Amino acid sequence: MSIKDSFQFIADSLVKHAIFFQRFHVQMQLFAIVGTIGLAWLGARWFRSWFSKRFPDVPKRIHRLEQNLSWWHYGSIAIHYLLIPILSLIFLAFVSQLLLLQHWRIGLLNTAIEVLWVYLGYRFLLFSLYSLFPKDIVRQYHLRLLVPIFVLYTLGKVLSLSTNLVQLAQVVPVSLFGSPFTLGHLFVLTFGLYFWVVIVIFLESLFVKILTAGIHLETGPAQATSILLRYGLLGMGIVLILGYVGIKGTAFAAITGGLSVGIGFGLQQVVSNFISGILLLFEGALRPGDIISVEGEISEVKRMGIRATTVRVLRDNSEKIIPNQMFFTKEVTTYTGSDRLTARTIQVKAKSGSDLKLVTDLLLQIAAQYPKVLSDPTPIVSLVGFSDSSLTFELKFWLADPRYDSQVTSDISFEIYRTFAANQIQVS
């Protein structure tokens, strides 16, 4: 179909739609559909109002969608979700029988009934998902995946009333790289990419849960693996969809040639960060959950992306977005490379002439009593300096998690000061 014929087909389709909806029988069916759905909505609202007054505890549970409810509560939730489509189907079936007795055509009513049956199944699926899984997760994919699918289905049913969808998909509004680009291609390119991205995000979150809960893999490696899975699937989906819509290798070459000019003028940093992100993920030198020192700040790696890494500064709980190439161009200290053990030291100056054994025993006792200090390796006390007026002791201990470094050091320092005062050891 040429571009001229395509525009003529679209114009003819619009005219057919206008003529179709101007027919008296069609308008009466539209009025019947809107009226019956409105009546069903009012009936469902009245029933819910009566039900909430009769059983005031149930609507609260329906709103919260609590888990482990009784069969009575599940039945109440099912009524809440399914009442409007059920009443609409009953009313529309009654109206269609009345119109058939008058020998009217009811094609639009039949289409509305088909859509309502699908809507009933859609609401039943929502009821099942909200009853079995956490509400926040279901709502996310309800709005991103299920709602668009149902809207597209309904739109397709309406368009099919007066338009051949197969012919409409073959309409060529534009030619791209010397190849015809149809409305079907445009549909696949837009909605296909959208649904593929949503499905990949869903699979990624499911994959992380399986790795962390199923085979008990640490969160860091699981998230790093999921990032590689996400970008691999996204890249594969983009290549497959572009190939399906007919964008050939010559088009890729043209796009690449255009991008190379842009890269030469200002995208070097973007490409460098992209390559650095790939290397970080494959090498495993940095993983989500690692504790690192960046520009003198102790931080926890929260998320790793292809372009940048997000870290949370432990000192004030703020977040920083760091370009990936910085991890290859600057020195970064990691406290969780091979293990999460971290050694910390506290120096104490006692007045010259203090009992060396008493000071040593007190420091070891304080460290041993603190719950976050590890017993293996054992804490040690060393005399690292002395003068005419003071003796300098160093308490060294190990922590299993470097995130608690500041809090543990502060607590132990307070305890040292209190214990030395109680034992009349003067601190200089």
C-alpha cells in the first residue's frame, strides 16, 4: 500500500466511523450501554453502602487487603471487585433480549458484552493477585501492565466495528530508510518496547528474589547479576523488535555514523561511564551492599547502573550519584572486598605511673563486653608510646560490619572514660 493509498484508507475509515456512529440503532445501543453500566455502578454503590453498614469491619479489611483472611472475607472482597461487571452483564443481556424482540441489530451490544466478560476476568485476576501477593507489588504491575493491555484490547474491539484492523496495520504513513513503515510497525515499536521493558523489570525483581531467598545468594552479587540480565534482555528485545519492524543493517550503520559525530563532540564521558559500568559488573570489583570510602566519606553502595553508581553516605544518610569512570580514575577504598571484617583502633593516654596491667585488663574487658565487637579475632591492647607525663595505649578490635564503625567507636570511648574514672585512672 502506497503512502497516498494509506492516507486515503485512513480518511475512508474516519468517514465510516462517523457514519457508523450516526446511525439511530447504533446511538440507541450506545445509550443502552452507558445507561446499563451507570445503573450497575449505582447498584453496586448502594449495595456496598448497605454492606458497610451491616458489616463495618469488612470494608476496612477490603481496603487493606490483609493476608490470611477467612473465606467470608475473601467472598466479600470478591463481591467488591466483581459486582459492577456482573451487574453490567446482567443488565446488558436483558437489554439485548428486548432489542432482539424488536428485531434490532445488536452488534455493538454484543461487542460490549464481550468486553465486559474480559473485564470480569480482569477484575477476578486483580482480586486473586491482591489476595495472594503484597499490595504494593501488585499495584505496580496492575497500573503498568494490566491496565494498558485491557485498554488496548477495548480500543481494538471498538475500532474493529467499522475498520479492518489487518488493513489498518498495513497502512504506510511514512517510509523509513527506504523501507515502508506501517502503522503495525509503529504499534509494535512503541507498545512492544514498552511491554518488553515492563516485563524485563518484573523478571529482574523476580530473579533477585529467587537468588536471595531461594538459593540464599548475597544481595550484592544477586543485584549485580540482575543488572546484567536486565540490560542483556533489553538489548535483545530492542534488536528483535527493530528487526521485526524492518530496520535493516544499513539503517543501523546510518544511526551509528550519526552517533559517532555526537560522540566526538560531547558524548565521550557518557561512553566512558557506560564502558566502566560494564567492566565493574563483569569484574565484580564493586557490588551493591559494599562499604567503600569515596572522597573521605564512608559510604554504602546502593545501586549500580550502566552510567552511574548510587551510594549512601553513612555519616548523614545522604545519597551521591557517582559516574562509573571515577572508580577507574581515582583511588577508592573498599572495606568489603574479600570480607566485611574491619579493624578499628582507639588510643588512650593514661597518666604516667598508672598500673599497666589494670589499664590493659580494663580496655580488654570493655571491648569484650560490647556486643558488636568480635571475639575472633580477639581484641588486643598495645603500649605504643610513653613520656614523662603519660602512657599511650592502643585498643584494637574488629567489627563484622563497617557500617557501625562510628557508633561503636563512640560507645567504647564513652565506656573507657567512665571505667577509668571509676577505677581512679587519670587520663592525660
